Amino acid sequence: MKRYRLSVCKGMDCKANGSNAVFAAAQEELTQRGLAPRCEAYRGGCYGFCHMGPNVVIREDTGRKKDPLSPEDYQLMGWPGEVYYSRMNPERMRRVIAEHIEKDAPVRDYYGDPDEGP
């Protein structure tokens, strides 16, 4: 069974666009579905795609040692299993938890394109 690390941006623009509510929905849905042991939810730094926020990044947990100054907290790493979601809201977050985390099926409808303009 896969384990995940879910990061919701806490940058100013993402917060202004509702990332606090997205994070709360993630925590609530993980708890309600009993998935908290499979998915660590945390607040990541700004990924630099402010015009596409709120931004969420989900990575498969591979057991890599966590560095407190790791760039993975504020940039896409291009690792296998890394998925970047853009323009998230609580409803979208609930769907991502239900499909990506619970069923190991990323929600392609919500994938972000970092090269997309404003």
C-alpha cells in the first residue's frame, strides 16, 4: 500500500485564494476516511505558481530522510510519483483524497501545468 506526503502551499497568494480551507478539507477528509496513517499532510512553502493557486503537491513517500531545509517544500522536484495540482478548493481536495490517496489514482482533471501563464 502506497504512502503519501501532501503539501498545501502557505504562500500569501495561495492563502488569499483559500489554501487554509483547502488544507483544513485535506485534514478532515484524511481523518474521516481513516487515511491519515497513509498520508502526511503539511503546509509547504511557495512553489512559485502563485497565479495558479491554491497549489497542492502530492508525492509518494519513499522513505527519503526529510531535510528541514529541503527544496521539496518549495519547488517541484520531478520525482516519480510527484503530482502537482492547481486551482484547488475544498471540494477538489476532497476528490483528490478520495481518488489519489485512497485509490492510488491521481486526478488528471486537476493537474497543473507550471508553464501555464496567468
